[in-house]
Amino acid sequence: AKVRHHKWAVEYLFWSPDCVEHVVMGINGQFPGPTIRATAGDTIVVELTNKLNTEGVVIHWHGIRQLGTPWADGTASISQCAINPGDTFIYRFKVDRPGTYFYHGHYGMQRSAGLYGSLIVDLAEGKKEPFHYDGELNLLLSDWWHQSVHEQEVGLSSNPFRWINESQSLLINGRGQYNCSLAAKYSNSSSVPECKLRGSEQCAPQILHVERNKTYRLRIASTTALASLNLAIGGHKLVVVEADGNYVQPFAVDDMDIYSGESYSVLLRTDQDPTKNYWLSVGVRGREPKTPQGLTILNYKPTSASHLPPIPPPVTPRWNDTDHSKAFTNKTRALMGSPKPPTTSHRRIVLLNTQNKFDGFTKWAINNVSLVLPSTPYLGSMKLGLKGTYNHASPPEKYDESYDVMNPPVNPNANQGNGVYVFDLNSTVDVILQNANTLTTGVSEIHPWHLHGHDFWVLGYGDGKFKEADVKKFNLKNPPLKNTAVIFPYGWTALRFVADNPGVWAFHCHIEPHLHMGMGVVFAEGVKKVGRIPSSALACGLTARMVAN
Ligand SMILES: O=C1O[C@H]([C@@H](O)CO)C(O)=C1O
């Protein structure tokens, strides 16, 4: 096993992700940040210097469990203090399992500002993937706004509330086209002109070059702020083989959904006419798509990449065709031989997701509590037994049974809080995520929930209110292991995990403005067993005083 050392500077850059120049949060002069590549068992060291001048920063390694290093999880107010301007923090952690991952900012809305990149862990030497492939292509998907993240944040926390609305563009590896379209000539209604790109522009699509009759592994991760996406490649099938770093029973689809926080590997067989090129398209699901598709080209060598595909890009399924999304999601099953969940759990918590008001401000709340992070990070507070840094009462384990999930809340007023769900170390926990109607009649939204520090088994999805009888329908045979799972509109999702990783862990909606509006909870287990926390992670709030003494 190797130690892979990286020296990074986070800074604002002028950049044109979608051919319009704005400011992005980049790393070492690059947007997206550099790809980290490692082998399972390696140790990754990132020496991160904050060159933002007027704001703190942290980076979360999404999908890496941080076994034994909970202080390296990169969540401001939870695992560490934000790194101050000019300071350097050293992230040091082991990548114990192969898979497709990514990293991103986890302070304020810095992910929306562009602070992200890919993290790919190869199999340890001598080990074999359960599938064959000849080549690899990497796609990191995101959405992009022209309004600055600071303006977005202020709008979300203003009264009256100002929603960020839909993004201006979708980016594939940080590249999209706003004022023009690669596929303008196929569109009869489009008012945008054909893009005239030379290929060297920051917004020029990254062409996917392939050879005929080969199998490619596409590694796809979504770090969108808001959008749920659907990806398709004209004329080609996609065979899904990995989800969130875990192997799945392979299944073939014409198009696939990917929610923010998810990652997949799909196999692509280049078995089509090699004298042509093909569109790869990415479109918005679950919200009325006011954002044009993200596009790039699958180019068969030696055909010229400038030959536009003869047929229009794949049409994204209708945004509100939830059955299509459910059909895809329900196909995901763990690969035979994968670890199975314990057959029973020690504790079940039910988390109602609602949009609420607090003092006139629009919020999201979980069991009527909207999360406000404390100024002293939990990990240090809890390890050192500090009092008064967060709500010590246990947050609610369920919601009022009479609550009508099909209608807007009768009493829309939520509380604010920052209590912790503390689990017995090594206990098995079930979480039922219960969706509901927003403040608007007839609206329930998609929320992809991401758990830090663990994978969970997805035991099932259902419509309406979760009932005790639904337990009988749990899939205990081959539930997929994931770190992010969606709740569908007006539905529930059941998860099971083993609380075996001493630390304090965020569990939240991966839609960044929703988390900003309070849509998250905090889990903890075995904190007394956590090793020595580096003092650089404790340099704020009440823990700073302990370090000073
Ligand atoms: O949090 C949100 O707020 C808006 C809308 O509900 C109110 O404008 C929206 O679509 C969200 O996802």
C-alpha cells in the first residue's frame, strides 16, 4: 500500500464552465479539482491550504467511511473546524475499498460554488473485478448557476424567501454550454445558436473517444446542487455494475437516473456503426426542466469527433414520470455474495421530511426540527464531554401518527435544533425516511439522503405513509449497499446500517440548498472510542480553549 501525497490550494478562479465567465471555487488553478486516483489500502494525504482569503473551507471525501479517522470526514461543525484563510489542514485517511467516489466542499454552499472533483479507488493488486472492461471513462456531473453562491445563500435565508430556481446549465466534467447548443441544428424550436467551439475552450465538451467492439467502464458520479439527472447514450445500452462503491447484480438499461450524491459504474459496449458518433445526454428529472440538457459526444475512432451524430440527442424521460425512476431504482440489487444485512435491528427511527416555516423563514425540518449547526464541532465536543455546545436532549425518533403526509402541514411552524441521535456502538439501526407534501398543495419533492461514515442497505421503497406491516416487505435477501438513497415524492425509503464506526456523522439531503435550509440530522456512536483528534481540527468554538490549555 502506498501513501499518496497531494498539496492543494483552494482558491477562487475566473472560469467559464458554460462559456459564460464567472467565479468558481477551484483547486490548484483547476476546475473541477484534480482527480485523486489510488489503490484500495492506500493512504491519501491532502495538505489543503485555504487561499480563499475571507472564508473558511473543508473538504468531504464522499463515500469514504473514514474508519478510525472521523476527524478527516471534512464536515464543518461536525467533524472539524473550518480551515481558516491562510491555514493548512492535513487530511490523512485510508481508502479501504475500491470504487467510484468524489470529494466536495461541505461548508455553507461551497459545493455549489464548484468545489468538487473525482476520487477513484482501484482494486488492490491481485484482485479481480467481477466484470471485464478494456477502457475507462470518467464523468463527474454537476449543475451550474450564474448567480453567485453568496447571493443564493442570502436568498434562501431571507424573508421573503428567494428560491435559487433551476440551474442555468448542466456540466459534464465541469463543461457545459449556456449561450449555444451543440445540438442546435436538430431542434426546431430552439432559439440558441449552434456552438462554434474550437475545442480548447473551458466550456468545450470533453469528447469521449472509444474504439469499436470494446467494453468501457463509465464511472459516473453526481455532485449536483439540486438536479436529479437522467443519462443516456444514443444507440447504446448501459449495464449497471457498481453503485456508491458497491457491486450490484448487472442490469441493462437504455437510460439511467443518478441523484446528487450517487455514483455508478456502467459498462458500455461499443458495438454500433463506427463511422458515426453518438450523443451522451444528461437531463433533469423530478423538477420541471428549465435547464437544457448537458451534452457530449461518444466518438468512435478513427471517425472525426467533429462529425455531429446523425440523430438528435436521446430525449430525457418526462420530468414527472416517477414510475420510470422507480423502475430504475428498484432494479438495483446487491451482487450475489455481497454482505447481507442483519435480519433484525435494535432501534428504528422514523424521519418525517417536511418543508416548514421558522419565524417566517422557509425551512426544511426533520420530525419538525430544522438543523442549525453549532459553532463548536460535535466530534471534539462529544469526545471531550463539553456541555452546552449543542442540544443534549435526544431528537425525536418519530412523528405524530395523525400527520397527513399527502397535504401541506396544518401547523407549518418548525423548531430549530442540533441534537444528536446517539447509537450504541455496533448496534443495528433502521431509518425510515418518510416524505410528505411541501408547503404547496399537490407538491412533494425528491430528496437523495446521504449518510457519512457508513454504507446502508436499502431495504425497500413504498408509497404513502410507512406502516408496521411494510416491515414484512423488506428485502433482506439482496438489498443494495449504498451511501445515498432517494425518497420519492409522497413515499418512504427504509434503510438499515450497523453503527460500527466511532465518530459523529452527518445524515442529510444531498440537495445543497435543502441542507442549508436545515434538512439534515446528526448521528453518533462510540465517540469515547475515537482516537486522538488532531488539534488542528479543534481550533474553534469551545474546543479551541481546551487546545489552548
Ligand atoms: O426548497 C425549495 O423551495 C422551493 C419551493 O418549494 C418554494 O419556492 C423548491 O422548489 C424547493 O426545492
